[in-house]
Amino acid sequence: MANDLFGTTGVRKVYGSEFTLDMAMKLGKALGTYLQTGKILIARDTRTTGKMVVDAFVAGVLSTGVDVTRLGIVPTPTLAYLTKKMGFDAGVMVTASHNPPEYTGIKFWHRDSMGYTSEMEKELETLYTSGGFKVAPWNELGQEAVLGDAVEKHIVDIIDHCDSEAINRKEFKVIVDPGNGAACVLTPYLVRELGCKVVTINGQPDGHFPGRESEPEEETLQALIHMVRKQGADLGIAHDGDSDRGVFVTETGEVVRGDRTIALLAKTLLKKEKGSTVVTTVDSSKVLDEIVQKTGGDIVRTPVGDIQVAVKLKELGGIMGGEACGVFIFPSFHMAPEPFLAACKILEMMAHTGKSFGVLVSEIPIYPLLKTKLQVANDKKKVVMQELSGILPKEIDGIQDVITVDGIGLVLDDGWVLVRPSGTEPVIRITCEATTDDRVHEILDSCEQVVRKTIASQK
Ligand code: MG
């Protein structure tokens, strides 16, 4: 089914039943045909299917006469950054991000280090479906090369973007949990280069993800929390499978939501560049708006997804962007998520202020957040969401903005609501935040009633 080849970002499917090597080769042919000429960079995360999928994809690309350079296992940000730095025409990451180990996928990156937008993906999909691929003759096939020091190149440039001397002097103790994903080859070495004492858990690259589930969140990071406390460490750093996300743990073992970390980092950046714009998604805490506005900056919200944030950052010339799930984008470096620089910026802030991460982040308030989910048959989700996009905004007070790409997001004066159909389960999820307990319950109750009624009306 070609019309659902691409999901929110890139292709992400279960290997075998939904994704085959034929598809990988055809996608390679489609990309080569799309580019017509030039060279691409390709890398993969630690998934068991990764090498095979890369091989099939590369065969497809070479058959169109486009050159390929392979990086092996590296984090997604390394692939995206080097695509830009080394002048490749596209970057390709074979990954299924934080999905379970049986998934595989392919994500595309533009030469400026930004992910392919849905318009670019659509063009690729049209080519993929048409099957009208460019076929290079035997003596004009693409050439293949291997680049061995990608991670070293990336690390050198990350360190250039922070005050490494200040960090070095502090000799922080850091626990790294790459979750057996691609960051195994980068984060422990980066942090060591900064003079930190590093202890790594789940540190062997392993596509079975034996250590923990790939999505870094409080429930999956119990071993890291325990280790940070036990070792008396200054910071814990965790990543997802392809390491475009970073989640940080304080010295007391608190897992800090990404939106609070963005608020902390943006505050420092905005002091130097007043009046700049910070971009985040609809589901980030209102506390971020308050901190950014108080520091003299503007905040802009987009639908969920790191590409959406990057597109807006580029359009507005923003200073920083990110998502609550642990995405951090620094346009002065590149346009892809950069959890490694975020980690360095936290260490830098600790070094400059003499305060612990926990103390720094305690200056950012936490507002009450509530979630619920309502059962709805998969085949009814679409029509229910369509109905809701008309009804829901009329039922809630204090609406500043309505964002209806990929779910319904309502930005309120004193909070926000996100209503999204699950991609994997027969449920619609409602998440909301407000500045007080009473208000968050009020918002959730009103939304739940409207969604429940709409589902009932479709039966
Ligand atoms: Mg990811």
C-alpha cells in the first residue's frame, strides 16, 4: 500500500510483515531517481536488520548512478550533520527510532541537515509507486566509499560549540545510558573528552535492546536513576535507539521533561540574543512560554514532530527549538536534533553557575499535566478526528491557537490540549496541561465529554 509508505517522519514498519528488502531497494532507486546525480551519505542504528536494509538500499541507489558513502552505526544527528558539513546531496538513516526491535525504517535528510518534509517525501513516494526509475548503464553506476571517522568529526565540532575548558575544570561525574542504541559509539566518548568521569550502562550496541525499551522515559530509565543516585553522579544522560533524543536525569534521580530543559537552555541563549524566537510543539509546557517571554524572546508552536520544528526555525530564523520528548535543535550548529550539544550545554551551565542540574532545573516550575485515553475502533478514528476538529475548539475557553496537523492541538491562555489518535492502538489520547490543578481537571473533563460524545455518535 504505497499511500501509507511514509508515516509522521520517514518510513517505519515491522520487518518481514510490513517492510521487505525489496521495498528498501526500491526506495534506494526512488531516491537516486529523485536526485538524478550526486552523492548520498548512509548510516544505521543498532537494529539487527540494519546492515541488510542498508545493503539493499545502497544497491538501489548505485543502480541509478548516484554515489554512496557508508558510515556504519552512528547516531542520526551525526548522519544529518555530516550530510551538511561534507556537502552530500542527501543523508539516509536506516532506523526505526525508539520503536520496538522488530521495527525497521528509513529516514531522509536534506543537504542542509534538515529532515525531508512531507512534500519531499510525497515526491519520493510518487516515484516509488510509479516504478519509473533511472537506470544507469553498467559503466556509469554509482561508486561506493566508506567514511570511518564520522563520530570523531562530529565530536570535535560539538566541543567547539561549548565552553569545554570550563566543563573540563569541574571533572563532573556522568552516567550515560545509550539504551544499546547508536549513541553507544558517541556520548561516552564525548563526555570523556570534556574531562568527565563517565560510567556507561546498556553500553553495547545491540539491536535486541536487552537493557531497556528504546524510548527514554521515567519508566524505562529506572536503572539509570538508580545508578546516578548510587554513584553520586552530577548528571544522567539517556538516548533512544537512533539517538536523536536526549533525556536528562538530575543528581537526585529526577527525570527532567524535555520542555523544562529547553526552557533552561533557551534562557541562557536568549540572554545573549534578546528578541529571538524559540520553536516548540503544541504539547510543551506553558512554562516554556513564560520563561522565553520573560527573557525577552518569542515562542512559536508547531504540530508534533522534529521536522515541523526545524521547518519553523528555518522560516523564522529561530535561535533554538525542541520537543518535550527530548528533542533539541540548535540552528547555529545544524537543523537536525542535537541531544549531544544539549548535554554539553547543561554541563556548561553547571560549570558557569556552580549550581547542580537539579538546582538549575528547580527554577523552572512544573505545571499539572493530565492524560487519558478513550477506546475507538481503528476504522472510526479518522471520521471521529474530523468531527472533533470542528467541534472541540468551540467547547473550550481561552483558545489562542488551533493546530490541526496530526491530531488537534489547542493552545490556551493558561495551558494546552492535544487530542491524537494512537498509531498502534484503537484509542484516542487526550493530554492537557494548565497552570492550576482545578483548571487542568476542568479542561480534561470538557475535552473527554466532547470526545466521548463524538465517538458515540459514530457507532
Ligand atoms: Mg529517534
